Amino acid sequence: MVWRKVEPMEERIYFIKRYLEGGSSITELCNEFGISRTTGQNLLRRFREEGLKAVEERSRRPLTQPRQLPNDVVCEILAIRNAHPTWGGKKIREILSRKMASFELPCSRTIDRILFRAGLSERRKKRSKKTYRIETVIKPKEPNDVWTVDFKGWWRTKDGSYCLPLTLRDEYSRFLLDFCALRRGDTEEVKSRFKRCFAQYGMPRYIRSDNGTPFASVRSICGLTVLSAWWIRLGVLPNRIPPGAPYLNGAHERLHRDIKAELQRTPARDLKTQQAVFEQWRKEFNEVRPHQALKMQTPSDWYQRSSRSYKAAQVPFEYQPNVHTRLVCSRGRISWRGKQIHISSALRGHAIGLEVSSDGDTVECWLRDFLLGSTDVDFRHPLGGEWVEHLIPV
């Protein structure tokens, strides 16, 4: 036997019939039909006033909508969304406030509903919130405390050229310092972009990166590379996130998600044209796009040039009088009291400071004010041969 499907309209008619037959109170009938007493009373009241029209389906839409947005405002919202397909309600509302200062603006959730009804957005699933506490990640307190750098996954332009985007941003203000299309992404190419940014914006205190090349190396002391050793020589300390923890650079990862959505899917004709597109996008990102983390202001509103001059940072660093200095040779070593200490080939040509401990048993090796590691002072090879001592990293 197949169960009979019961429509709401039939249920209302049956409810009224049972009530008119008597034998049950209104409360008992409502419990039997699984409705509230108020709903049952309203249905009977409408039946007395309108007859069988009372059982027909009715729209739940309000008779009046005094707070309904004017059509010109809705059209402006949709126009902004069409110009910026990845923007949500908060960014669109900020742009509206600049254009319609005297108008009572809708909240961002109302704008999101307009976009959803227009088929321009999808409802996102809420993510579970997780709290991570990694003490090694430096939290900026002002602009230029921490810069973050990373590569966006490569793509090819329409003529087949290899494009590897490099992004450099200020963590505090979200200001996008550089957005360039590189061909190789090697040390010299990346270093030239840093030189340009240092000259234009001054020097940060820290530069945060992941553990990939050319920012870090697993084979070198403290993970240093030619690039990161050059940062230290200029007075900028590297600050790396742990492997497999991109969430610790979450704002930068979000930047890359926007780039993928807005630029990667429509590559430019060639590398030169792609760089022009990057520059235009960077200008809009810094000067037009509102950011929730910046109280819906732009990065340009928050960023200011560093007071630490690149020109002054290039002056050779002078160690204290009690610190011995040695130059790292081409093999990555220094000589100390008749023995060889291996530092790293990434530091060749750099002046290393050696400071003997107060007890005279160990010597600490420094690159400027960055401690590389330590080793025993008077260790000798047991057979009198050549012995290369390796630093114990900090």
C-alpha cells in the first residue's frame, strides 16, 4: 500500500471539518495536527470571515516594505559588483559610502542578499575557528615592522611566456609594496626587486617568508641563503614561518587568493603587458579597495615610508672592539686559532664577528647582530690533521 500524500490545503479543510463536527476542544485538535493554538484560532477566524478562501496558500511577504532600497541604489550595487566580481558586501558598502554620503546606506548583509538574489554570489559554509599560538611569528605594531614576501604560483601568458608573480607587502598596513612578473625567480632577480623597494620605501625590521628558495635553505646554518644573509647585513632580520604552516601568513595567502580569482584566469598577452596589469591592480589594491582589517580604509591610508634609510644601511657594520672579525672564504669557512670553522657558502665574503664567552670555553659567531651559533675555542684534531669544525646553531 502506498502512503497518501497530504497537502497543507487538505489538512486545513480537514481541521475545520473536525472542529465543526465537535467532540474535541481547539487545544486537542491543535495538538493532534501538530500546530500551535494561535495558528488554529487564526485559521478558524479567517474561515468565519472568508469561507473556504481561508484555506488557500498566502504570501508571507509584508504588505508594505518601507525600508526597501531604491532601484538606483540596487543598480549601483550591481554595477560595483560587476566591476569587481570578487568583492563582497563590506567592500561594496564602503564604495557606496564614498559615492552616496547623504544616503542612509544598507548594511553589508543586505548587500550580500541582493548579490545572492541576483545570482552573483554563493552562500559560504562557515569554517571552524582554530587558534594557533606560534611565538616565533613577529606581530607588527606599526608600518615597516614586518614585511611579508612570497611567490604566487606561476602561469603562462597568452604568448607562452613563463610568469612567476612575486608579491611583497607590509604586514601592518596591508600595503602592497611590489607585485612583479618574474621570469626565473632566482636570487639575483628577487634581490633586484628588494633593492628597488628598499630605495623607494626604506627598510623594514623583519621580513617574513616561507622556507622555499631563495629565502631559505635547509642545508645552511640557520637556514640562511645569499638573499637572507644580505638582509641581515643591511640590518633586516629574517622571520620564517614553520614548514607546512601557511596559515601563519594568512593575510598574504588571502592576497594570493584574490590574485588567482581576478588575474590568473585571464592572463595577459605577454610578460610586459602582464606587468602593466599587475601595476594597475596594485594601485587599486592600495588606493581604492577597502579592507576589513583596516576598518574599511585602504592600505594607503595606513602606510607611511620607513625612517630607516637604505643608503645608510649599506655602510659596513662595525663590531665592538672585543669582537674578532673574519671574512668567510669562497668555501664558506673562516680561520680561528689554527683551525677551520665551517659557516656557510651562502655567507662567503661576509665579515663574521667572533666573541669568546666569559668562561673562555666557547666562541660565538655573529653576522652583524644575528647569532649564527657557537663552537669550542681550543678543539684540536686528535691526530693533528686538518679539522673543520661546524657551528652548533642557535
